[in-house]
Amino acid sequence: MRADPLRIQAKVTLAAERDAEASRAVLDLARSLEASTGYPIQIGFEDLPPEADAYVEVAPLARRDCHVVHCTPFLSRPIYLHVLAHELTHIHLDHQALTAGKAREFLPSARTRRYISGLYSTPARRFRRQGWSNAQIEEAVQADAGSLLMLLYNCPVDLVVELWLSRHYPCLSAAQFLALYRLHQRDIRPGETLGQDSLRPRGLDIGNLALDCVRALLHDEICAPATDFAAPYRDTEVFPLALRLWQHWKAVSPSLGPGDEFRLVDAFADILGLRQAYESRPQAISAPRPLPNPA
């Protein structure tokens, strides 16, 4: 079960009714973040890849003189408000982590690249027999692993973001429902697609889908009882691993403090067997620049 059309229409109507209140709340959030972080916030509209609605450059991390939210222009009003609030919450969490001295960055190294190459050794041999050069194989392997690791870095943080929004901005609840529902409109059939990737090892494919599943489980909890986004993952070999991630999330989420989302990335990586696939170090930042005085 996803959600029936009448419930979706009801959420569309409710989002429209709450538009003024939700807009003020998002604007107030942006203003409070400008004041607390010392950086102005700019919003730019541009064509983004189909899978991306928006992303944010946090000023001190991107070494910019302002925070910049990049957003696709092709969103309905309620979904745009939710997406903007989501990206603003990333600024909020990063600022808290930086203030607490807990912000970290994840990056590759020569060691992690060798480790990743070892994870892909079996498909690499197959591709070598098909005439691929070692350089071609290595480039494909690191690119594929990079997409998996990006999901690992983003998934736990996005769980924190969506839970925080659901708790602190009830005026956005209808918009959040519509945005999350939109995310799950792809026809997901992990039981059929698992293992079809000729390059990615099956175990890593299961890990990728488990991260998608744990996100679906949280979205179901936020949207309860209207959705069952996690249904396609049940009765597959993905679900036991996803449950381990979910159980860890449920155990630690009530007590997460500033910057703890980075520890959550490491914990998820331990469960997935990917802790050796990246390096972690304290986040380097540039000196903050204060907001200009009003004219």
C-alpha cells in the first residue's frame, strides 16, 4: 500500500490551506540561520539531474561568503517548501556540528581505493576477460563505489533531517507527506533487480538497497498509517540487513546531539561492512564572515 488518491488529494488541499503559515515558518528558519551562522542564504534555481531536487553549499564548508541552496525550478509549491526546509535543516545541523567541534568529512585515499578494488575483484576478473583494460576497470569500480558511498554518507543525515522537520514543523506535515510520497514513486522491485548490476558485487548491491529501505521505513513512520513505502523490500534478502540499520537508528535517534549524525554514518558503515572504504577526519573550515550591516 502506498496511499490512496483521496488521501493524497486531502494532503494537497491541506498543504494549500497551510501555505501562508508554512511559507512564514520556512522564511523564519532561513532568517534565524542567517543570524546564528553569520552568513546570508541565497537560493538559486537551475537544471539539476533527474534524481536531485536540490542541494546546499554550506558557506564555511564550501569556502563561500554565503550559504547557497541550489534547487530545480520544476517543483510544486508544497514540495518546494519542503525541499527548501530540508536543505535549510542541513545548514542548521552542520552549524551545530561545527560549533560543537564534531563536524567531519569523508574522503577517499590510496588505501581506501585499494580496499575498494579488492571488494570488486571477482567482477573485475570477468571484465578483464571481456577485454577491458585495468585502467578502465579501476575507473568503473571507483565510480560505482563512489555512488554507493555517497548514499552511505547522505542516508543517515537525511534521516535526521526528516525526523527533525516532522517534529519541529507540523505546519509542513502535508508538504512533507507529498514530498516523501513523490520520492517513492519509482517502481522498486529489489527482489527482481538484485544482482542485475554486472559490475557491483551482490553484497554491495544488498547494502545499497538496505539503505534505501531504511529511509523508506522512516518515511512510513512519518507518514503513518497512510503509506507502506518499505513493502517492496520485505520478503527479500535486503530486509534483514535493513532491519539491523533500522534497529540501530531507533536505538540512537532519541539521544542524538550536535554532530552525532557523523557517528551514525560510521555505525551504518560498520553494519554494512564498509567502514574501511573511506577515511574520516575533522572538517576543515574557513573563517566565518559576518553578515553585512543593513543599509
